[in-house]
Amino acid sequence: QVQLVESGGGWVQPGGSLRLSCTASGFVFSANGLRWYRQAPGKEREWLASISSSGVSTSHADSVKGRFTVSRDNTKNTLYLQMNRLKPEDTAVYYCNVYWQSKGYWGQGTQVTVSS
């Protein structure tokens, strides 16, 4: 069965950095594109970044472009999100996502809190 497990969240001051990880199992990791989303309290889930199966192609939402970078290590079945210059408005639960056999799968999420 497909499993996605996010980690790396926590509390950080504005301007700080965090790197999130998403470890995957139950599907052919290296053959699938992957995505990061986040959801802040009272808001809809927001797409942040996508990466192709090989990692060569990436795209980022305007809200995080230039601050966040998506990457992956297909030898470790792990997806990453490097987050720099964090702002209070980045506070949210962060999720990784994959579509496998026409079904979307989500991890449990990892909380990121940016405050002074």
C-alpha cells in the first residue's frame, strides 16, 4: 500500500530555514511525479511545488518561488522541500502528494510554524 511520511517540520523564526522530507513506499517512486502542498488554518490546501519523476523538471507556486526548492533522491525514495527566508504566512501543515494508479495519496502532514 502507498505510504507517504513527512518529517522535518517545527518552529522557526522569520527569515530562518527548514528542510522537509517525504519518505515514500508502496509504489514505483522513480516513475512518478510528486508534489508539495500546504494548508493553513481556515484556508484551502495550496499547491506549492511539483517535480518530475527524474527530478529534471520542477515548478513552484509564485508565493514560494525563489524561497522554496523541491528536489528528490530516487535512491532513497525521498522527496524534499528546502524552505528559506521563511515568513509568518508560511505557517501551515505541509503535505506531500502522489498520484498512483489514478488515485491521489497524501501523507499525514508536518507542521511548520514561523513566528518570533
